[in-house]
Amino acid sequence: MPTPPGRRQRRAGRMSDALGRADLAAEFLQRNRTYRAEHEQMQQRIADGAVAKNAAETAFARRWGLSFRHGAG
């Protein structure tokens, strides 16, 4: 039985309140097939020596709009 739209919105609202922006963004990316495929391709190109790790990660982050604070994690 499908969940009524209003219930979905309330559930999503509670989830976004509990997670925070960074967690919600990370969850979105984990579920995004294109992101996962491109990340795997980037990792493979680095492993093959086709591209420098720093350059590949910088380009990947720019493409996906990722930014990381220094000292985080």
C-alpha cells in the first residue's frame, strides 16, 4: 500500500532535520547511480596511473559540487 503524500513529506522533514545538510547530501550521493559510477571510474583511472590522484579528485569534486573543510573528518 503506497504511503500518502502528506505522510511522506512529514517523514522526509523529520529525516532532514535529524541528518543535517552534509549527511543528507552524502546520503543522496550514495544512492545516485551516476555519482557511484563516475567515482568508480575515477578510482580506476587513478589505480591505472592514467591520472594523478589529486587532479582527479579535484576535478571530481568540482563536477559534483563537493567541498570539504580543512581538518574535517
